Amino acid sequence: MQVIMNHRNKLAAAALATTLLFVGSLTFAFAGESSEEDIKREVSYMAKKLLDMSGQDSYTVEQPPMVKPFIGICTGMKPEGIQLTCISPDSQAAKAGLKTGDLVLSMNGVSMASQADHKEAADSGYWSIVKKMKTGDVLKFKVLREGKQQDINVAVGSLSHPGYKLVISRK
């Protein structure tokens, strides 16, 4: 059965894909705190929503495999810079020496002060650098840690996402 992707179907597919990524992120971030049954229940709920929104009895979502640049940081915006709120274990950021709690003052010589005011602008410092980074690039961080500035170079690694095909159908 071929599904015609109209506006409503695209929105439903985007909602499911976002939820699957969110559930996957929660599983990664809170390993051990979510049971398989909890995740199945969330996916089942979103699958039903997708079928209801699409008006279809069956729906297929396909995602090809992809590899994307990755350094392994979570961030929060502060007026004085970018706060590192988490560092993924064994990531390029961890290997380079970045630590949770570091305040990024600049990246590649671009000040990170007041980035919270510019997060919607695609060409603002932080977002522009992150958007353009490629595997193998070296990002130059100037961080403030325990009152002392440090320069830390981080090689951009990669994160592989396997492809999948998700078929949802009513019983």
C-alpha cells in the first residue's frame, strides 16, 4: 500500500519520529530508569496517534542509516557563555578533557556570551559553529573552570544511527 504524504501525514510522521528520537534519548540519558514496558507504552500511544491522524489502517516510517558529527556535550545557555550540563562518556569531549559544569567562553575564537539572546538566529556564533562542524574538524574551546580559563581542543567525532523501517498497523 503506497501512502500519499499530504500535510497531515507529514505532521503525524514528524510527531512519531520526534517521539521515537525522544524516547531513544530518554533511554540513553536515563538508562535503568525506564523499563522496556514504559517505552513500549509510549511508542504504542504515539503509533495510535499517527494512525488516527493519517486516517490509514497501516503506516510505514523509514529512516535510512546516517552518520553525523558528534562531540558529546549537552548545553545550557547563560548570559556569560554556554554551560556544559553533561558530557557523554567516552565521547570526543570527554577524551579532550571537557567537564560538566565548564562554562564555554568562546568556540573557535567566537564569544559565546549572550548566546541565549541569539539562539533563534541560524547564523549566531554557537549554532553556526555546531551546524557547520564536520567529522575530523577541531573545535577550539576556551572554558572557565573553577575560576581559571583553559583552552581545550576537541576533535569532532561521529555518531552512527542505524536505519530502520517501522510498520504500524491496526489489528
